[in-house]
Amino acid sequence: MYPLASNARDGVIMVTTTADKHDRATTRNTIQRALVLEAVRTLRDHPTSADVYEAVREHHPSISRATVYRNLGVLASRGEVTRVEVPNGADRYDFRTTPHCHALCRTCGGVFDIEMPQVDMASQVTDAHGFFIERCEIVFEGVCAQCRSRDEAHVEKDCGSRHSA
Ligand SMILES: [Zn+2]
Ligand SMILES: [Zn+2]
């Protein structure tokens, strides 16, 4: 594409065109976006943007928080990751892009996938009183299995100590 490229690499001729700069910026953006996407796919547990930043920074310490956050926004708008809005909490990011529901644990703040046969609730609305529905997100709230088993262990321990006293 650029006949001078090999010479430029050898340091014989240094020609920087606007197109070169543009190409380099595009390449950098593509690499950064790929790193962010990879982090979301690796974390797999609905990470916050802060979680994703920490994961990327572990291997690429020079990347900025703003870059990671901006790329999360781009990936979400492109549908390459799903942004999950959590009531009273930070948005989460999901490597799963097929429709599914979520459950929020009020004890640990964890977000979990919920399998439901009918995810498209908006199509089930029989009368919206003229309201034009664009989207619908369901977030169940409760206590996750891990927190429940921990709570139960505590209850048993408390009962045990009461009995022995
Ligand atoms: Zn929990
Ligand atoms: Zn999910």
C-alpha cells in the first residue's frame, strides 16, 4: 500500500503521511478494543467497567482508564458486549450478547444469568396506552446460592452455640 514502508522501517527515508498516522491510530484503537473485549470475555462474571480496567491493566499497565471505558462504550453500542444496567449500582458488562435476564444478589452484589423461556417481555404487552416501547430489561433481585449457603452456615453455627451455652 505504501511503497516507502520498508525504507522507512530501515530508517533510510522517514516519511510520515497523514494516512500513516491515521492508520497507526486505527490500528491502536483496534488493538485496544480487542484487549477490552478479551477482558470482558475472560472475566465472564458481569464485570463493572472498573473490573475490566483492572483486568486489562494487569497485562497492559500503560492503558488508561478513559481508554478502557471508551472502548467498553463502543463495544456495547456495536452489540459486541451487552451492557447490563443494575438498579442503584454500576453498569455491568456481559460477554453474552444473546437475550437473557439477570439476577442481582443483594448480599454480595453479584450479577447472575437467569434462563427464561420468554425473554422478550415487550412483545407480551397488550396495551401500552400509546407508549412506544423501545426496550425492556429485567433484573431479578435476591440472594445468590453462595451467599445463601454462607447465611445458612451462620444460622447453624449460631444455633449450635446457643444450644451448647
Ligand atoms: Zn451473593
Ligand atoms: Zn448475562
